[in-house]
Amino acid sequence: MTDTTTVPWIRRRTTIIGFVLIAFIAWTLGAQEWTAKDCGTWQGYGLVVEHLGTPDHYEGCEDEPGGPAYTSDYGG
């Protein structure tokens, strides 16, 4: 006789892995939007979390002596 208690656990684990993978892909796509607005790659990941998504048309980064810095007056 097979043990049927492991099947729901495997489905639950697979579902969690799927949700985490989808969240990471969405986070990466959002970071790419920030990178396209002259922000650094890792800075883009942080800005996705900080601003809860992609940049508006007036948001982006400008070159500063210490590296790109966020601005809400991005001219592109």
C-alpha cells in the first residue's frame, strides 16, 4: 500500500516554489524597468520594493559622483 500523505506535501512544495519563481521573475522585470531609466542593476531591485513597482514616466536615476541616484524629476 502506498503512503498518500506525501502527495499533498509535494503539491504544496511545488506550489510554493512556483509562486516564489513567479515573484522573482516579476521582481526582475520591474528591476529592468528601473535599469532602463539609468539606475544600477541592484539599485533597480531595491527601487522595485521601495516604490512597489516600476517607475512612472517622471522617475528614474541621474549620474552622481557616488553612482546613480534616484530622482523624481527624470528627464531621460
